[in-house]
Amino acid sequence: RGINTTYNKRGDFMLRIDSVSASGNVSGFFRASNGLQGSATVTGTVDDKGKLALSGTLDDGQSLAISATVRGDTITAGYGLADLDLNTQQGNFTLTRR
């Protein structure tokens, strides 16, 4: 679960990590639902301290950036969205691996 703090709206978040290379390059898929919406293929990096940075473009054209910390099976993240007019939104979420 998480929240869009710009609009004080809650929703569900899913982050699927598809691959992590030996050098820390990450690819995956992001989705927000149940009160929030959007999905995107994401790419980025993770370092040896668990700092995860991902970005992508949502299906509605908004740019997505995620900055997170990975600890064990938990990812705690902040995210930002920007549309083509540079209107921005932000929020945060916590995920536990299933």
C-alpha cells in the first residue's frame, strides 16, 4: 500500500524486478491500482547498500522516478511523476516480497 501525497489518495503498488545484472543494472515493471493508476516498464540501478533508483514512462505519458531502499524482503520508496507540462505529483509506498 502507498499514498499519493499530492492528492492524498491511497492505492496499491506492485514492483516486479525482472533482472539485476552483476553491475547493478535493474529492469522491471511498476503498477499502481485500487485508487491510483498507471503502469510502466522501469530501468535503473541498485547498489551494494540497497539504494534502488528506477525510472520509466507511465502508460499515460507521465515520467516516473522511484528512489528506494531495499532491506531484506522490503522495499521502502518515494516516487515522483511529471507530465509533459511539468505538473508534478509525489508519494511513497512500502512493498514486501511475496
